[in-house]
Amino acid sequence: MMLIPRRNNDFDFFDEMFHDPFFTKQDSRLMRTDIKNKDGNYLVDIDLPGYDKEDIHLGMKNGYLTVHATTKKEKNNEKDNETYVYQERYVGECARSFYVGENVNEEDVKASFKNGTLHLEFPKEKQKSIESQKYIPIE
């Protein structure tokens, strides 16, 4: 069975475009993330389009690295009779946490922000060696 999209001859693109899934705000709060492993470090790229560097805050607590970003709502300019007819750009805040390990601290995390992408680099948590059974000789 093959699924074929339905075509409607009465389709008006302008009226229907705000209902099409392509134009809706699905996943607008999702911070799309890529994580790479390179030379014993994790490289993390997080897409944050529309955010300024000052709007992004990083924190560490109990082995979790948290990225928190906030955007401010633009107000309508009533002096010039400007009001929004439709607004798709996300306004608000979003956050995401990643477990980086108890041995990774703030000094180990390098962060930069360029072209709407937050770049993070931090070492992999060193695995604790399991202590082997030791025997006490009896004299």
C-alpha cells in the first residue's frame, strides 16, 4: 500500500499556509543538539537561533550541565499602528540538561557562541577503577 498526499483543487496557499505542518511551531522549544566524541572529549553543538549570547546561561550541579536560554517578547509598536497579524518566532525560555559526570567541573567546560550555535567542549568523565579484591596473608 502506498500513501499519496491528497490534492485539493480549491487549495489557497495563503489561507492554508498557517495550518500546514511546515509553517507551524512544532519543536520550537527543542534545542537541537549534536554530540561528538573526539580525543577523549565531548563536542556539543546546540542550535539556538534568535538568541543572543547574553540570553544563554550555563550551570553545573550534581554532575549535570544545564543550558538555559531566554528570549524577550517584542511589543507591538502602537505609536506607528503596528500590530502582529501572525507571529511564529518563539518567545520565552527553554532549557536542557546533560549528565557530564561528577568529576567534570565548571573549569573543564569550554563554551563559545557563534551564528546561533552554542559550542561546548568538555572531557569525558574518567571511569573510576574498580578496586580488586585484596587478600591479607595469614602468618
